[in-house]
Amino acid sequence: MSLVSIETAVNITPEAIRSTYELIRPCIRRTPVVEIEGRDLGVSHPSVTLKLELLQCAGSFKARGAFTHLLTREVPAAGVVAASGGNHGVAVGYAAMKRGVAARIFVPVVSAPGKIDRIRACGAELTVVGERYADALAASERWAAESGAMVVHAFDQRETLLGQGTLALELSEQVPRLDTVLVAVGGGGLIGGMAAFYGGGVRMVGVEPDGAPTLTAALAAGAPVDAPAGSIAADSLAPQRVGELMFPIARRSVDRVVLVSDSAIRAAQEALWDAARVLAEPGGAAAFAALHSRAYVPEPDERVAVVVSGGNGKRESEK
């Protein structure tokens, strides 16, 4: 199946995202936006709008996709299973707890201790296995085959993309006049869902750690390919490759992808804390790091929003 036919088959459209939002709305938070003067954040741009998705239930945007799965699919007696660097596991565990179903989560050893603790607090069965997300994914697939549990993929299923796309719908209602949105990229579920909703009407800029350039590598190769999986944000932005479902959306509707260093991510975390007392994890601060480090420089009159995507962790300096 070609990349175009893959996208057509799964029908990830603004209308489908709107229907998804109506379904999951009672289970998630409508996270706030805040407009901050650029000089307060240490950037040259006059003002920046932050979409504070770290205030989402379960601490990240991943709750949107997790609830979409549990509300649109029939969950078997064996419950659900997911592989995660951390945030997706927290979200699936939280959604499963709220829906009263069993959950088993597989995470790699790079997963942050705080995320592991949150998964366990939700009552999910937790298995720590392997060095990277790909190892946890393989283990989760074996468990799904053995147990019959329903797979909830972190980024490469239709339900995941539809759920994450609801963030764009919400942002479009809160800030209807936008030129550009900066979004961190790991497996691409968030930027894929958001780009499917905006459909080119807003400039979508992906931001990746330079140690985990998954979408950058895919765009260069013309298809999802394996990429390095390093960076201080490895527990949320280093899945080895982007999803097959999001790639045709990204190729059509993502304007560009920029890379940021670990030091830039740390500096962005500090700036968010100092200016707004926003305590973002490394992956959650990556999109803002593109502005703060000038990896992305907007035009003076460009209306820019940044998704602060997660807060399940401490700043690097506090570890």
C-alpha cells in the first residue's frame, strides 16, 4: 500500500477529529493558552503563545489518544497493552484506570523514574525491558499475541492520530488567528494529527532533538526509516522511526523540521520556568527550544504558538 493510500484508508480528517473531540471531551481537560512577551522568555519575537498541554490529565497530550482508543474500540477481557517511553504509558494507565479496564505497560530503561511511578500509581502492570522504545514495543507485541490484549500504539494508529489532532481543534478555537505552530516530534502522532486538522492553513513546524531526528530522516529518505535515538528527551522523543500513518500527512502539511541540541532543550526548560513557572520535561520543552535557540526565527509580525507537550519529569538541573 502506498503512503497516499495509507492516509486515505485511515481517513484522518478535520471532520473525524471534530467527532473524536466531542466523544473524549468529558474525559480530558481543555488546557489553557497563555501569551507571553518574547523578551520575558528570552526570545526576540514580540510575543509567543504557549499551549500548556503539560496541564492535561496524566501530564501530557497523550491522554487525548489514549481515551480515544478506550472510547471507540471494544476492550477485551485481557484489557489493553501499550509500549511507551513514559508519557504514553502514563496516559494509557490513567485512561484504563478511569474506564475500569486492565492495562499492561512496557517501558525501556531510559524511562524517567517519575513516569514509571505514575504508571504504577494508575494500577497498571509495568514491565521495564530493553534499552530503547523499540525494545519495549517488541515485548508489548509479544504480550498482545499471547494474551489477546488490545494494542494501544503510542503514535501509529488511527485512533491515536485522531485523539492528538483534537489539540489543534482546541487551539484553533482558543487562538483563531495563528500563522505558525511549533510542535515536538517523536513518533509523529501529535504533529500528524495536528497537521491533518489544520491541513496547511497554519504553518506546522516540527522540532526534534538532534540526537533523535526521526522525521528529518524520514523526509530525507522519502519514507519512515530508522534514525538515532539519543538525547535527554529520549524517553519521549526517540522512538527510532516515525509512524507510517503520519508520514504522508507530514510530507504534505508540515512546512519544515528543525533540530535542537540537548543544551538548547535545557535552556528552554529554564526559560519556561523563569518566565512563567512552567515546569516542562525535556520533550515538553523541545518545541520552545527552537525559538529560544533561534533554530526557528519567525518574521516580526508572525503569530506563533508553541505546544508545551508534557510535564512528567523534572528539569535536568534538578535531577
